[in-house]
Amino acid sequence: MNKHEFLETPIEYLKGVGQIRAELLRNELSISTFGDLLTFFPFRYVDRTRFQKILEIKDESTYYQIRARITHVQLVGSPHHQRLIATARDESGEIELVWFQGTNWILDKLKGQPEYVIFGKPTLFNGRYNIPHPELELPARESLPVSETIRPIYNSTEKLKSKGLDYKRIARLVKTLLLHDHFSIADNLTPDLIHRLHLISRQEAYLNIHFPQSPELLKKAQSRLKFEELFFIQLRLVKQQFGRHRLKSGHRFVKVGDYVNCFYKNHLTFELTQAQKRVIKEIRADLGSGIQMNRLLQGDVGSGKTLVALMTLLIALDNHFQGCLMAPTEILSRQHFNNVTRMLRGMDVNLRILTGATRPAERREILEGLRKGSIQLLIGTHALIEEDVQFHRLGLVVIDEQHRFGVAQRAKLWEKNRLTPHVLVMTATPIPRTLAMTLYGDLETSVLDELPPGRKSILTRHVYDQEQHKVYRFLQQKIAEGRQAYIVYPLIQESETLDLKNLRDGFEILKTVFPAPGYRLAMLHGQMKNQEKEETMELFVKREIDILVATTVIEVGVDVPNASVMVIENAERFGLSQLHQLRGRVGRGGEQSYCILLTKHDLSPDARKRISTMVRTSDGFEIAETDLQLRGPGDLQGTQQSGILNLRIADIVKDERILKYARNAATEILTKDPRLEIPPNDILAHHLALMETQQQNWGLIS
């Protein structure tokens, strides 16, 4: 049996598991093989040489280890629902220990011993801490064996614990695996990398991540495995990037001609920002290189991404190619169509829109024009990727809010051509550096980090619920001035488990505060049919609705320049990125706009930091960095729908330094050996191939 086959062995064949536990491990922890168990790392460690005092217990999220005497024991309740309560005392105070199961066995264990080592996680009940189901051991010898000074703690679940698979039993299973006759881990990094970065061997890292021989070796094991995890992600991304440069020929757009010049001289009514000029220069370099462009354009709401996209499309036209722009919703597509039509008014450009609502006769005419090449620019929804949509000479694809489309959907666009078109993907969701390096490491990235001149920054205010009436008066004043407003709720209807305001109840209350016919209100939420949502939004755009009462369905939405107030109820329940996106729905016109964050008075430290960050800054990238620090990458995966961030040990926030080392190392190796053919780089190629068979190809954009 080779090493790979050993790690692929189904978990039921490990001694101590069997069919029933194997099924539980699969369902509860996604552990199906020996390899899954090997990479199921402890989430924390307990230093067996360190003890806390009972008086120091102040946190429900932390495990404590205390040395104490049991002074009182009693069984409480009926024989069928008994619980065992014991009082533990040390020199600092006392605490109750509680067992709901195995009470007779525990009671027997508690007899006659003067002192115990008690280990567990406390809970707060009626204002006092207790420790449910603690572990009890007799005090160890003063000098513990080295291998027992640091104990691994593994995640478990109630279902697993009920079958005897608590963290201690999982640790025993891991130990069984590590002591198996066939257990052997080959290195997957080159000797040069290991030597240069002072890394321990892979086998030594796995042994010490589970059962550390010392605190120093635990740190070395963590560093080695974190680097390895991030390195292979970066190696794959950089390899794809290099491969595209080497293999993917692209249309060479060398000409900037009449379309661009006419637009720039006669139709552009304001000066481009320095950021827009820089990004257009980067795009032009890509388009003229002879290599297919695959560029991510990041820019905050209102930074001018659409203008950059339009000028890029005009470069395609100047080089006798067609271009298309795909947006995730019909209303957003129509907004792009109307804006581009307005900007190109008077220019000889055949521009059309294709959506699911396009009438059959018009659709046939558009399809014919695309095939013949008479239609130069096409804007639309996912209708653009249907099989019968064929272009004569598609040279450039622009995708707006690209995370709303699946990889397979996007790929259908560039399968329509023999030679892959250039691709520009845009997002208004600012992506922190570390996240961009991990999610989009195979794309070139451009950033619009400057707002056009004359655009007023949105004033953001934090208001407590008790002063809600002041917010309503402010709304009445703004509506009297001819403005419109959004009011956003976190829930559609009342929840039994969450003490939050909901849209349906809120809408009824708002109808009494803003009565008809003086005020026109409408609801918008995700449970409405698409056509209903489109019609409601259209009425809002036409100023036939004064206040749109909505859920976050409007987070990525249309441009309504007349809407100048955004009120967010229960703002403490939203992530920073969501709050920033919602705020971006206003401030689209020339009027001063406002964002009002309504919250309860009692806020958690994280919620308070989110709210204060929103009030302090409108810089999307600063907000994204703070959001990443507060929430971690797992909650931010909306930026791309793959499992790339299901990291087992690395943390792209805390391990940014290791991530940069990994990126630099991957780039350096592939610059010298793009195909990883030169020994010992074949070790890296072999491990990448193994990863390809085990994971989705998350990095592929084009």
C-alpha cells in the first residue's frame, strides 16, 4: 500500500471506529478517510502544567483547568431525570460541577479522593458560573512525560459525544492513526524551500500538530502546515496565470480610433479621475499584448467602473470587434443600457439589449444582427449565454457584479468564439488585499480608489431606537423636498428566536407614520416573484414611490439618483460589507445623501466597532479590511462561490505574512520553471495533481 492509498483508506477501517461511528464522523465532521482524520487539527491545546483558580473563571468560551477538592455531592431530581451536582473548592472560592448523564458512575468516582484535576468549559446560570460535564482526573505526578504536557482539544458534537466520540476519544483515534504500521508522510516541498524557510519535515509537523512534544515544536508544526496550505493555493493560482500568458493567445487591440476619440472629445462631459486614467492605461496594455486579458476591476459604488468598461468596449469597436456586457438582473441590465445609450447619444454605434423579457420577434432580429456583425454592442442578463446567441466577432466580455454568476455560466460566453475574447470582470464589493490574493490570485487586478469630482460623500449617523421619531421627522422633511428614501429591515416577518424588527410589521407601522395619499410606500423582499420585484423597482425609479421598505434584496441594485436617505433598522445585525453596500444605494445624484443606522442601545463590542467604522469612514477598502478582521474569511465568500477559503489551519487575516511568503515563493519557482518539470519541482507538480483530483477547480475564471 502506497502512502496516498493509505490516506485514502475509508475511516471505518481504523481500529476503534467501525461502521456506526464512521457514518457519524462522515455526517458530523466530514471525516471519511484516514487523510481527513489526519488533517482534522485540534482547535486548541491545554497546557497540562498550568492551572487556574476558581476565582479566575470569567469566560464561557474558554476551557479551564483547576485543582480542587470536592466538598459536597448530591443527586437532584427524579430517578428518570436525575442530575448530579458537586461543589468544588480551592483556596480562591467554589464552583458547582453538574452532570446530567452517567451520574451513578461519576458518583462512584467521586468517593474518597481528597483532590481532583477538573477540566471543562463553564456556563453562566442565574448569575453564577458552573461547569457542566467536566472531566475529572487525579492529580498527575509533578513531572509529566513530555508528550503529555500539551493536550490537543478537538471539535466534537453532541451527537458524537452521545456515541462516545468526545474530544478525548477523537484524540485516541488520531493517535491510533499516527502509530499505524503504514503511517508515513512524504514531504511535498522541495529541500530548498524547507531549508531556506527553516521548516520542519512534513511528518514531524503532523506528529507535533496533534501531540506536541513542546510549545516550540507546536509553533514550528503550525508554521510548516500553514505555509504548505497557502503555498499550494498560490502555486496553483500563479501557475494558471503563467499558463494563460503562455498559452492563451488574445486578440491584439492595437488601434485607438474614431469611436474612442469621438467619445472622449465630444461626449465625455467631465475630466476622468487619475484612478480611471491609470486603470484604462493598464487595460490598454493588456489588450495590445497579444495575450487574452483576464482582469478584475474593483471599485467602490460611484467610482466610475461603468465608464471604464464603456471606453474598453469602444476600443474593441475601434479594432472591428463586437463587445458585450452581462449583468445579473434585468433591471441592472436595463440601467446599464440606458446609461450607455445616454453616453453614446449621437454616435454611430449599434447597441441593443437582450433579456428574458425581450419579445420573440425582437429577439430573432437581435440574434440575426449579432451573427452578421451589424450589432456592435450587446447588453443583457444571463440570456446572453444561451446557445442560440452567436456573435460574428466577439472580442470583449464585460461582466458586472461577477460573483453573481457561476464559473460555468461565465465560461459559456467565451466558448462562443474560436479565439477567447478579452474578459473584464467588475465588482463593487471591495476585496481586502489578502482575500484578493487568495481568491483572485490568477487575475490581474485594477482598483478605482477615487470618486469622481463633485460627488458628495454620504453623511452617516448612528441613532438609537429611542430617537426613531426624529428619524421619521427627517424623512418627512426630505420627502417634502422631493427626495426618496429606503428603509431596510433584517427580517421579512417576525421570528420566534430573534428579537428583531421585521419588514411586514414595520411596513404597517410606517403606513400610520407616513399615511396615504400624502406618502407612497411599497415593500420589496426576496419572497416576491421576480416580475413583482422588477415592477416595484421600476415604480421607485420613476419616482412613483416615496419610501421603499425592503430587505437586503436591494443591496446590489439599480441607480436611483433621487433617493437620498437610507435608513437601516437593527443595523447591528448586518455585516460591515452589507452595511457599506446598502449605504451605496444613495449618494448617486447631486444632492447631499444620508445613511441612518438605527440600533438598540445595548451593543456587543463587535457591533459597536462595525457601527463606529461606518460612521467614521466611507473608504470601502478600509471597511472590507475591518470586516475581514471581525468576521473572518468564511463569511466573506460571497465574493466567489468556491470552497477555496475552507482552510484547515491557515487564517488569511492572521497569517498575512505567511501568505506573502507563499505567494513570493510560488512566483519565484514558476518564473524559473513554469511547468514544474525540473527536479526537484516535480514533487510540487505531483502534489498539485493530487489536489486537482480532490478539489473543485476554484481558481478558474476564464
